[in-house]
Amino acid sequence: MARIVVLGGSGAVGSVAVKTLASQEYFSEIVVADINLARAKKIAAQAGAKKVSAKKVDALSKTGLKDAVKGCDVVLNCTGPFYKFGMPILKGVIKSGVSYVDICDDVDTTLEMLDLDGAAKKAGVCALIGMGSSPGATNIVAKFIAQTLLDEVDSIDIFHAHGGEPFEGEGVIGHRYHCMTIDIPMFLDGELKYVKYFEKDGIALRQKFNFPVIGEVPLYPYPHPEQVTIPQYIKCRQVTNKGSVLPNEYYELTRDIFRLGLGDKKPVMVKGKKVVPYDFAVAYIIRERERILKEKKFGPQRGCVTVVVKGRKDGKFHEYRASMASQSQALGEGTGIPAAMGAILMAMGKISGTGVLPPEACVNPGDFLALLPKVMKLDDKKEGGKGFGGIIAEHVDETGKVSKLNI
């Protein structure tokens, strides 16, 4: 049996991954590795299995990381933000010669990670990056549709929204700021182009989308990796990614505060004291989030990611929509469960090849979709029902008629 170390295992995503792994029989030992030992011990205890233990690990310490992953079969990295932790951790794991899975959704960091492909191959390491919800499940579902349901693919558009999680920390808000700062890739008209969030080209891509479970949501361009990696493996003319956080008032508050310049990390003097605008903004946003959730009577956490693939089969137009929706789960579950599945597939020997690879390059959609009902304990009467193993699937024909799918 295999041994896995979950870096950042006490976080919102890592803790879900740990509990998911603990509920399955694929690993004989699961280590919750986190700099917060007290919380790591709590998560290990909540997992309810003797095979789960806790270990204090500073993932940015070369010696600490080396010691943590020594003797393990798979490292699952859930430590964020990835623009800070991604590269040093991946380099360390490659040097240790251990199989690797992460949930990196920062496109700039993804490109840097892909540059380590040669080093990973030389070390005989398979590094599956971006194995969360978006990226991750989105890439695999798009690949499944492209390979099995269409002859030609025109476009792949990814939409996501979530909100109401029990807590949000600095890392999540920092990532959101980061997404508004960097140039955003979009694969349009067969070419990779970059738009800016606050400028005309980025504003033009904003739209509303009607999700199952959560309804219509205003969406914004997101700098996720799918727009860069998917066109390398699926021939098409367009790949876009748009998302938001619920409720919309909370997302707009975060956006507006950042636009005012409060993402700045350079201290300013306020009544004789140094104040870092970024630190103030994060604390304020976290406080206001609770107020907004209460005022909106938001209720339980929820989320949805939808992949829309358009193309042709036998010369006729077809549109397929695959939605992973939940009225009780959001960011943690939506990302942590696919991450755990990637680690399980790695342990099963189902991930092929060596190097640094996005999901569509090395994960067989059939293997992923076959594992999904077991991991999520789905049946026809439970949430999601039939379809892509718990994924709501719809087909739109050339006349515009929408029908449910059982696949």
C-alpha cells in the first residue's frame, strides 16, 4: 500500500482532500503536513482513520520539505497561494524523486512549472499539476467530450462560481487579488491573447451565466491555465475561463478595494504607525464578508463549475454542457475531491508518463469518471444523479433543443 503526504493538509482544500483519501483504501498512510501543527492534528483526528497522522512542516524550508516527503509515494500539494509556494515545492519534490499532484490555478506559475518538465523527466518523476476543479476536472471533462462526442471542436468555455465557505483566509484573498493583477490569457480565434482585468479588452469579456443550482451570476475573465494548456492537446478555435465569488456584493467589494490601490504591500504612516494597505484590506474584507453573508441570508456554501463545448459531429452542430454543481459544497470540496482523485489515480498507476503535465495530458477521462461515483459515494438518487458520474450533463442540438444526458 502507498504512503501520501498532503502539504497544506489543514487548509480549506487540503482538509477535504485528506478526508477523501482517508475514506478510500488506496493509501495505507496519510500524513497531514502543515505549518500549523495544532490544526493538522485536528484534521487528522476528524478524518477518523488510524492511518492518518499529522506533521509540522514548513513547505518553504528545503530541509523540512525533504524530510517530510522522504519515503512517501505521492505528494499532494494543497499549499497556496501557488505563485508563492508552487515552484519551490515542486523543485524540492522533483529533487526527492517523488510523484507529485497539486491544485495550482495560477497561470503564470503553471508556465514556470511546465519549464521544469525536463528536470522531472530526468528524475523519472510524474508531476500532475492543476488537478482541482478549474483547472482539473474541467480539463478532463472537456477532453472526454472532445474525444467521444464530437468530430471537431469549435470552442471550450469554462464558467465557475462559488461562495459561502465556512472561512476564507489571506491566501484565498491574495489569490483573488493576483487574478486581477496579471495579464489574463484567452485563446480566441485560434490564437493565445492576453487581456487586462480592468481595461477595455477584459471588461468586454464579462458576461452573465445561468448555472444549475445557483442561478444567474455575473462573471469575469479569470487567469486560469486551461486557456493555455487545453489548446495544446485539443484542437479548437477558442478556450475561455470566467468566474466569480458569491454573493456578487462580496466579489464587487473585493474588486473595488483592490482597484483603489489597497493591494499595495508598501507601508504607509497612519497617525504615527506603519500600516500595510494590503494587510488592512484583507482584514477588512474578511470582516465585511461575514456581514454581507448575513445580510444577504446566503445560507449554506454552494458552487458550480460548467464546461461548455461546442462543435460538430457528422457535420451537424452540437453543444454539450457539463456542470459539477452542489448546494452544500463549494471551494474546498470542489477542489479537494478532484485533487484526492488525482493522487489516487497516481497510486493506482493510472497516470501515464513522466514530466510536468496538465490533467488533459496524462489523465484518462474514463479512469477519472469511473472513480468519481465511488469517491463521492454517488448513486442515482443522490445529488448529481446520472450523467458524467455525478455531473449534470446537457445537450443542445442544432435547433436549440436542450435535453438531459445519461452517459
